[in-house]
Amino acid sequence: MRIEVVHPERAANLPLPSILIFNYQGPYAPLLMLRALPPRIRSRVAIAADARLWEGKDRWQGVLVALAGQAFPFVKSGGAVRPTLEELGRWLDDGYAVVMSPEGNPERDGELLPFLGGTGLMAVEMRVPVVPFRLEGYHRLFPPDPPFPYLPDKQGHVRLIVGEPVAFPASISYHQATERARQALIHTT
């Protein structure tokens, strides 16, 4: 696949610590983001990956993502959310940028899904900027019902557009912060 990075200068000047959000168009999308970052920043990036990647028969995926990009299991709901947020906070406190998908599930048609409610909470409470990374065309590389869903079945052109950092005041509601982050991702050009 050919990757075009739009605004590489923004990637080169990424604020640390920060939360990097992206639209989830297919497996291993965060690894495309890592390719767009200069090595000095790439080494300071962690990936908050779906905790399910470390469970069941496909648990090898969690190990693979952890080796490829300093990933940690991110629980989206249930009783383990608090420890997950504490882990996120440790990475940010250590000066890392943390990659996460606020949608929670992949876009099958390239259309942005609603953001999970915790997006605004993290943006406000962690007190770090949110930087949108918008993928275009990655979803087209994967068939709708693949026999092996983790690899693309065709070649193609993917655009990765790096947005401007967005800061959130402590006074903003979590709902407003979530919507503002979503709008930032939508309008990243």
C-alpha cells in the first residue's frame, strides 16, 4: 500500500504528552500512524489497543501490537475501566503520546462512527491536547467478510491527514469535549 501523509510538519512537531485520535478504518491502523512520525517522536508513542486483542484464540494480536508499537490493553467498558484509565495516565505522565480510536469499532464503509463517551472524559481530565489523525481509503483495502480479516486483500492508496492539536478547558463538559474532538477529526484537512 502507498501511504500519503498530509501535513508531515504537524507530525514532526507533535506535542508530548498528548492523545492521538484516529478514525478506525481497519486492522493495525495505528501502525500507519507510527510510520508517519519521525523516529524521535515514534519512540515516545504508546497504543491503547482494544483489550480483546489479548484474549481468546486471537490473543497473539495483542502480543504483536505490543511488540510493534508499545501497546497496552485498553478496556472500553465494565469493571476494568478505572485501571485502564490509570494506565493511560501513567503513559501521559511519562511524557508519551497515546494513540486511541474514539469510535471503538472499525468503520466498514469509511464513515465515521459515533465516539464513545469516555473520549471527552479523557480529553478533559488528562489535561493534554488531542491531535486528530484522519485516515482515508484504508477501509477499501479490506473485503466486507474476509476469511482472514487481519490482512488487506488488495493494494491501494491511503491518505493520513495529521490535524492540529486541540486543547480542552477544565470547564467544558465531557459530552462537549467528545463532540469537539469528533468535529476536529471530521474537519482535519
